[in-house]
Amino acid sequence: MSVNVVITGASAGIGRATARLYAKRGANIVLVARGHAGLRATADEVEALGGRPLVQVADTADGPQVEAAAAAAEEAFGPIDVWINCAFTSVFAPFDEITAEEYQRATDVTYHGFVHGTRAALKRMLPRDRGTIVQVGSALGERAVPLQSVYCGAKHAVNGFTSSVRTELLHRRSNVHITIVQMPAVNTPQFSWVHSRLPRHPSPVPPIYQPEVAARGVLHAADHPHRKQYFVGASTVGTIWANRFVPALLDRYLARTGFDSQQTDGRPTGESNLFEPVDRSPGSDHGAHGVFDDSSHARSWQAVTARHPVLSLACVGLVAGAAAAALRKRSGAFPTSREAPHE
């Protein structure tokens, strides 16, 4: 039986890569975003890969539009099994250079869009007592960086909101699940169309991963939603744990390095999807990948081991065994207190 999935932000990046993976499973996929060209191209890919697409042009910042997309999804395919919140927009600039209108708009999409999606999903899942909601989060939801105050603030809010809803579901002993996947830097088109006031082209901070790495993490979370959160990429794990132990040290480090490390030598494109999609007209599809293919990783060993606990334990065992063998070899080169050296 086919799974019914709704993906917001499905026209590019992680959302689009996730749609492709679900299409390979033969899923029914409702594709939600603002850009007509990107959605149409994603729908064509879904069909080619064996899935059934339904395109829903909607602005996730608008609650009634999200509710209408949810209603259309169930009318076309039946009960929604998985709802994935992925849509976002942002502004790259120092906080004092971002207008109140820009801040409100980015927050409405990146935070309130997740709230609207979660509300629409729960409205249908709670009466049936089944279903899964996956939030696409970020390491920046715990460790903020300069120049991205609006995005970091929204992702922090998503973390708190999701934890609160999760505890309410646990209190109800509900069979509806909600989980979040914390992402690393990902090579998506956002860095070419993000609203920016930087003098140079915005850039993710390495290591950078391809959208397919992130998408595999989303599918794994949807298949195993009982955990509160998942991490994708060793950099995500390292960033979050470092922030918990030495936050003040990271503050000073990012104050020195965070401005240059988030810009390349190139000039900004001048495009911005903050208030209008950049893929509205035919031929303006941007695909799933951004412009950093040459420096992006197609695999994450951390993510692989996180999806396969047995493999993870085996790797730990191998490392521990190798360390023990090296220690024995090293200690064998020296006399112990019970043995006199041979003369």
C-alpha cells in the first residue's frame, strides 16, 4: 500500500531530494511550495521515479493556504501518513540592517510555516491516532551564528515548539509522532536566492553536504519517529555538543570568523525569494542542488552509522580493539615490574 506524504518546500533543496526518495518507494506525494516551475519539475521527477505527485502552490506563511493543501492531499490520496515541514526563507545581513518587514516575513515562513503545517497535520492525524510529522531542523537551531539572526531565531523556535508538542502527544499516549532532523550545511539553491545584504556571495560553512544526504536522514526519521531528534553530519553533532560545553568560546570564535566564512569571493546574484519565488516563470527551475557541488559531500559516515546502530557498535568495537592492540603492543616493548630485562 502506498504511503501518502506531504512535503512543504518541495520545489528545491532538501524537500525536492526527499520527494525523489519517496517517489522511488512508489509513494503518493503532495508537493507544496510557491514556485510553479520548481514544483512542476519536481512533479515530473516524481512521476519518472515511480511516485504519484500532486502539486499544491501555497505559501506556508499563510495558514489557510496550508490547510487547503492538506484538504486537497486527503481528497486526492486519502489519509496523510507523513507530513514533512521543510519550507523556509531567510535574510543574510547583520541584524540592524534587516527591516521589520523582512524579519517578520522570514519568521512567518521559517517558523510559523512549521506551526501551520503541524496544525494541519495534527487536525487529521489525531482523530485517527496515527501519523508522523518530521521537522527539518538545523544545527543553527541550537548554535546561532552571525549574519543569520532571523534563521537561527526561527530554528530555535522550531526546536522549542516541537518539544512542547511532542510532550503533549506523549501525555495523551497518542500514536501520532513528531520528530526533528538537525541538519548541517547543505548545498541547496538558497545561497543563490536568499535575501542578502552581504558584499559577497553567501556561502554555507564547510563541511557542506549534498541534499541527498539530508533527505536520507529525513526518510530515516519518518520511518523511526520515536526518537526526539536525529543529527545528520558529524559537523552537526560537533557543533551542538561544543555549544553545550563551551558556548562562550564559540561566541568569540564566530565573532572572529563567522563573517568571512559565510561569504565567497563571488558577487551576489541579486535574486531574492523572500517575498516572491524566483522560480515562478517557466524555465526558472533551480533543481535540488546549489552552486557548491565541487565542495560538497555525497556521503556522511555519521549519518550512516546513526541509521544502523549495529554498524555503529561494530565500528566502535573495531576502534576499541585496534586501540587495545596498539596499547598491548606498546606495553610489550617495555619491561614490567615483574620481569627483569633479558641481558
